[in-house]
Amino acid sequence: MRKLFMAALLIASTAPFAFAQTGDDYNKVDVGVLYSHNRVDTGFDDPSQNFIEEREGFHGVEAFVKGNVSRYVGLKGSYSFNRKSFDITGGTPATTFNVDADLHQFLGGAEFKDNAKETKVKPFAHVMAGVAHAKADVSGLPALDDSETGFAGVIGGGVDFRISDRVDFRAFQFDYNPNRANGETSHNFRIGIGFIFR
């Protein structure tokens, strides 16, 4: 009986060290900076174009902070900014207007990934929701300038590669990124590549 008691005492006294060690085997905070290419449904549809080609390519950046609540789950907040200048044709083929368009998105949600410190290849999936603010300035026609704010969402994933103890390389991120404003939904897609710091 005494041996059993001593074994139980030994296990109970070493358990906090075991739990502390498992708590430190994954990264607690990630900060990411990515190049972002967003294929935005601008609403200027051409019936001769297909589903992908009727979008405009917006270039920009995405930055996020993620707090990992466990080895496999993190809570994430993200901001992205994408910009594009393009031309639209007016009532006659000779009439062309230049459009400068900006898209800001503030999103929050969850990311699912193996956050263990020793993991080298890290596939991930994330889902986020929030707000998008779009603004378009039409040169020469201030009456056509427009600004709107509405719902934004992201569902997607990709893969990260560990470079060092402090840095991962996000080799690929692909997201479906719908935006909804004024009763209409824009079916956007975005691609990201960049670095994650711990």
C-alpha cells in the first residue's frame, strides 16, 4: 500500500511539469504578412467572358494575427487591402473612363493547422467573416464615384513550410471571398503568398 501511495504521489507531483511541457510544444502567436491577389467580381459583366475571366485582378497585401488556443486551432484577425485601376467603356466605343477601385476587408475567425513547433509542412484551412469596404473613383465623372460597406467572408486554405524556429513560408493560400452589399453578392477569389513570424 505504501508503494502504491508513493507512486501516486510521484505521478501527482510530476503531472504539472508534463502538462507544462505539452503546453509549450506549439506556437502560441503567429503574425503573417502576405502578398494578396484578389480576383474581384466588379459587376461589369461581359457575356462573352467566362466565370473566371469576368473578374478584375486586384493587387494588395494581407496582414493577420493569430492566437493559437491549442495545437490545432487558432483564433485569427485579418486585414487586407487590394487596389486596381482599369478602364470601362461608355455608351460609345470611343468613350472610355478610368476607374480606381479599392477594397478593404476586416475579418475574424478560426484557422485549423498543426501548430507544433517541430512540424515542417503545415496544411491549413480557415473560415472568417467580417466587413468589406469598397470604393470606386471614376475619372472625369464624379457623379459615378461609389462607396459601399457590407458583409465579407472567407473560406479557404493552403500550405505553410517551416523555414526556422521563428519563420514559416506561406507557399500558397487560396480563398473563396464573397462580399455582399446593396442586396448583391460578389463572388471573389484570392490568392496569397508570404511569411509568418512567431
